[in-house]
Amino acid sequence: MIDALVIGGGISGLSAAYELVRRGFKVQIVERQNRCGGAAVSEKIGGFLMEHGPSSISSSVEGVEAYSRQLGLDGVKCGLKTDVRYRYLVKGGRLHPVAPHPLGFFTSSYLSPRGRLALALEIFRCRGGASQESVAQFCDRRFGREFTSQVIDPLVAGLYGAKADGICLDAAFPALADMEARYGSLTAAVIARKISGGRMPARRLFSWAGGIADLPRALAARLAPCIQTGAAVRRIAAVPGGFSIDTGRNGRLLARNVILAVQPHAAAALVENLDAGAAAALYDIPAPPVSVVYLGFRTAQIRHKLDGIGYLTPQSEGRTASGVLFPSSMFARRAPEGHAAFSVYIGGSRAPEVAGRPPEELVVMARAELVDTVGARGAPVVARVRQWARGLPQPAPGHEQRLDALKKAEGKYPGLFFTGNYFSGPGMARCINNAVETALRAVSLMEQQGPVSDAAEIKYNLQGVM
Ligand SMILES: Cc1cc2nc3c(=O)[nH]c(=O)nc-3n(C[C@H](O)[C@H](O)[C@H](O)COP(=O)(O)OP(=O)(O)OC[C@H]3O[C@@H](n4cnc5c(N)ncnc54)[C@H](O)[C@@H]3O)c2cc1C
């Protein structure tokens, strides 16, 4: 009998387990793959460092920098290179630089004068939209159609792999809804924050020398004695005083608490026999496939200046890629001297069927994309494809009701907890915060339960349960 079983060794599961182990609880992590980290996979290919999943983490989310420090990772932390000046957006097949500050769109010719005027008038627009408003509806209403289709839509594709009209504002960007409710306009909210000296939520990205996977690696090293990899949980059953967990040929475990830190579809399969409502809600969370094509070139093969973190493409441009990152421009030591690296993102809600094409085809598409936008000439020196059958979970309309169904299941089975990137956004920093908050809820329950040795006295009758 253990205090808690954490299912899933991605950043969410590792962070939740770390919080519990630090407090002296008896914990085990079960991870299906033979390594921890989940979506965070950094691979060295020659002198290149490819990120198959996340490539940076945002320090604008409270707590994540302290986490890096606590785990002894500050010595290998790397910030964005100083010559990273722009985010690019594609218009008419060409890259348009936009400076990353609130006035960036006024100083760039990316938007038409009419689009810029609509943006400037945001402060005068009235509050209030329909409930369950999509991000596109909210932004159309506040900033005008051009800003929504040319800026917000590509941004949403970059963050969620989604379309702006397919995700719910309250679930995806609650801060924007809150700014409108409190200040009447987003411009007014930004000004108010500036005046009061508040920290603007600028995106400050960072990573570590060995790539983003340095973080789960550091956590996994600390948690090593309680991690079991290569073992998939098949079923969870409620038993008196806790849960019985079937891990197939790896046997059965008894835990007083279970933290599910797996992807929504995986969580759905595990709770199907416990709570059909929760399983249905989890199955309903869309996560369209996405592919990452990584290409490395000699710098001399690239015509365009690579002084940005990459580019995003509005849907109206009809391009294959929803966005491209320039990893070797973002952080040091991502490519050998004299070389440049690109991560091309294909798929998501815009083109789920394209993400599943054979890898060789995806490489051809990605090369054609880079010929057009950055003037890449000749064959890449390195090419790798990672296909995610399920990409990022999207907070589609009805997301809050789905999360309510999970809360109900937690209420029905005290000791059952859900965490993961479908709660507070896909960013790893948000996953960590959600996992820590979930672990603290488990702690307060365990404090009422008393030490686990007492629980060992409970006699289990597992017959007929599994
Ligand atoms: C292409 C891509 C790019 C991204 N870019 C960024 C970025 O730049 N910055 C950023 O912050 N975030 C980014 N993200 C999002 C971020 O990577 C994820 O949201 C985050 O890593 C999710 O962590 P998690 O632990 O919740 O889930 P996961 O990482 O998915 O981990 C879940 C784990 O559960 C395991 N599991 C599943 N079923 C079982 C079972 N039955 N038994 C045991 N184990 C099981 C899985 O094997 C997996 O290891 C990106 C994601 C993708 C896919």
C-alpha cells in the first residue's frame, strides 16, 4: 500500500510526484514508455539539438524560474539570444517582422491602416459578448476582423494547434475576459497595469543547455527510486480505503490516492469503468494530430535574415505549415557553427489529415515551405520528422462543462485526481503549476487519512473488483 500512485511520467506527473515525495509521502510513478518526459523530447543529432515537442518554456508564468533553481538547473539555463528581435508573421508569402511589444502592430506595416485604426479604437468599444464566446468572436468584437484573422488566428494555431473560432475564450485565455470585465477594454487594462507598475505578461522564453528535456530529466533523477517505466496502467478500480491499479504483466498496486497525469484520451480509457461521465468528457476533448519536421542547413543556404524566433502563418495564406521556429536563432548550441535549424509545424485543426502523411512527404512539404519563406537552397544536412497522433488538447466550446464532469468524478471518488495540459493550457509552466496544485489537494486529503502504515491494516477483498 502506498500513499499515491501517479500515472504518467510527463512533466505533469513528475511535478505532482515531486511535491508529494518532498513532503515525505510514499509515492510511485508508472510510465508507459521506457523514459520519462512525455511530450518533452530533446534529441541530439550530430551537432544539432532537435526538440520533438516543446522547445521553450515561458517565465511569465509564476513559479517556473524558482522551480528551475530548486532543481539545480540554473547553471545550464539559457535565455533567448540577444539578437532575437522579432516575431514574424507571413503576409503574401513574405515574412513581416513585428516587434514584441504592445505598440509593435502600430509601427509595422503588417496590418492595413484600417486594421490599425480598428485596433486603436479598441479602448472605445463596449463590454460584453455572448456566453461561451470563441476567441475569434471576442477578438472580432474588440479588435476588428483583420487583427483576428491576421494575428490572433496564427497565434492560436501556434499555441494550441487550433483555429481561433474553435476554442473557447474563457477556457483558453481567461485573463482577456477578466481584463474586459474589470477595465472595459484590453487597452485600458494594459495602461492601468503600466501605471501601477504591474508586470506585463510579456512572453519571456527560456530553455536549458541540453534542451527542454533537461527539466523532466532533473525531476526523474530525483524521483528515480519511485519510478517504474515501461509499465502501462490498464485499469483502476475503487476498493475500500483506496484504489487497486492493474498494470498488466507488471502486477497490481494498491494506493490510497491516484493522480492521473496522462493525455485526456488515455485518462478516459482508465476511468471508463469508474465514471462513464468523466470518461465521455475526456474523450470529447479534441487533440488533432501534429507533425514536427526538423531541418538543418548550412547558414549559407539560407537567404533570409534569421533574427527572430520564427514565424506564424494566418490561415488565409493557405500555407502547409502553421508555423516555423528558428531554434538556432533562439538559443545557443542548437546547431553546429555555421548552420541553422528549423522546426516546421504541420497539422493541428487546420490540416489534421496532412499531419499523418508519410514522413518523406512531410520533409518535401517542409522544404518547399522554407524555399518560399526563408529562401532555403539545396538539400538540408539533417532532416527528422516526429508525428504526434494526438497533438495539443484544445479547450473547445463546452470545455468548462467537461472539466466539471471531472471535478464531479473526483468528488465521487475521494483520492482520485486529474491533472495535465487540458486544465490550464498546454504550456509546460502551466502544467507544472496545475500539477503542484493537484498534489497539494492530495496532500490535504492525505493529512486527514493519517500515515500510510495505518492504512496497511485495511483488509482488501479484491475478488471480483478487477
Ligand atoms: C509539438 C508540440 C510542441 C509543443 N511546444 C511547446 C512549447 O514550446 N512550450 C511549452 O511550454 N509547451 C509546448 N507543448 C506542450 C507541452 O509539451 C505539453 O503540454 C506538456 O509537455 C504535457 O505534459 P503532460 O505531463 O501533461 O503530458 P505528457 O507529456 O503527454 O505525458 C503523459 C505521459 O503519460 C504516459 N501515459 C499515457 N498513458 C499511460 C498509461 N496507461 N500508463 C502509464 N503511463 C501512461 C505517456 O506515455 C506520457 O509519458 C508542445 C507540445 C507539442 C506536442
